[in-house]
Amino acid sequence: MVEKKLFELTSESKINFLGIRIFRIKALVKGKYYEKGEVGGWVESIELKNGDARVYGDAWVSGNAEVSGDAWVSGNARVYGDAWVSGNAEVSGNARVYGNARVYGNARVYGDAWVSGNAEVSGNARVYGNAEVYGDAWVYGDAWVSGNAEVYGNARVSGNAEVYGDAWVSGDAEVSGNAEVYGDAWVYGDARVYGDARVYGDAEVSGRFDLTVNIDFDLPRIKINTKEKLEKLKKFLEEYDKDKKSSQKVRR
């Protein structure tokens, strides 16, 4: 795949927490993010088992960052700090993975996306566009986070859920199942959005609230963050869903 050899393995090695021996790298040429002779981060090998380069293009691994397994880094991507990328994971484009972030499994981080802090992206998850995942957030399963979306705090996005547009998911919030959060929507606190629910527009969902019904949810500029409002909204959604099911039976 790559003709030009960008770096070599040094004699400095260690066994990482996965039980894999990894080696410190040293640049053989001047690159976009490094100078010739500069010492970088840690990798398991120069090439993957299939012969493809592990790090290529203008990509670079630095600091105490690790790339192992069949994981690879390409394009203008950077992995640095104490981050690690493993399994079959891919970091490409202009993506950044740093801090104590973890990207593993079959996860993909690409475009201009950033994953940082103690965040984790795993499974078949995708983080791309200008999206950011940080703090102690975790994106996993087949979930996608894209656009200008941000997932942070202790938030969890999983299943087939999608968070995109300018949406934010934060605090201890969870978005899962086939749920979608997009537009300028904000889900935070202890809120849970799952099933086939959709939160969009300028809606805000917070507090201890479960949104599961199979309808679109768009409450422009209304904060659903008090017990009274939550109870009213929940009752309305339950009645709406009941009426919807009844009308479908009539049509049949």
C-alpha cells in the first residue's frame, strides 16, 4: 500500500496491558507533524498482518500513545498523549485521538472528529465529521456520532443510535436502540432516549426521564427539566401513542 517507509521500530519495547509487545518508533523522514529522527509513540509493528502499513500518509503516533492489533492510522490523523487504538480500529482523515481515549474493536474515527479525555469508542461505532466525544463518554455498538455533534460527560450512545447535526448528549444521559438525536437538540442529566424515539429541533430533555415511544419528539425552545413537565409530557406521549395504535387498527 505504501512505498515510502516513514519510521522504524527502536529497540525500546514493553508489554502493554493487552499482553502485546509494542515498540517505540522513530521517524526516518520529515513529516507534517514530526522531524526526521524524532521519537514517536508505540506500535506493535510497522506493517499489519496483510502487509499494509500501520501508520501512513501524514499520520503520526506520538507521546505514550499505542497502536496495536490490526489497528491503523492514516491520512492526517494523529494519535497522541496516552491514547490507544487497538483491535481492528481505524483512525483516519484529520481525526485526533488523544488524552486517555480508547478506540478499539471495529470502531472508526475519521473526518475531522476528535476523541479525547477518557472517552471510548468501540464495537462497530463510527465517529466522524466534526463530531467530538470526550470526558468519560462511551460510544459503542453500531452507534454513529457525526456532524458537529458532541457526546461528553458520562454519556452513553449505543445500539443503532445516531447523534448528529449540532446535537449534544451529556451528563449521565443514554441514547440507545434506534433512537436519533439531531438538530440543535440537547439530551442531558439522567435522561434516557431509546427505542425508536427521535429528539430534534431545539428540544432539551433532561432529568430522570425515559423517552421510548415510537414518535418524533420536537419541542422547540422548551426545557423538559422539571418533574411536573416531565409527567405531563410522558402522559401526553403515552396517550398519543395509544391513539396512534388505535387509529392504525381502525384502518386495518
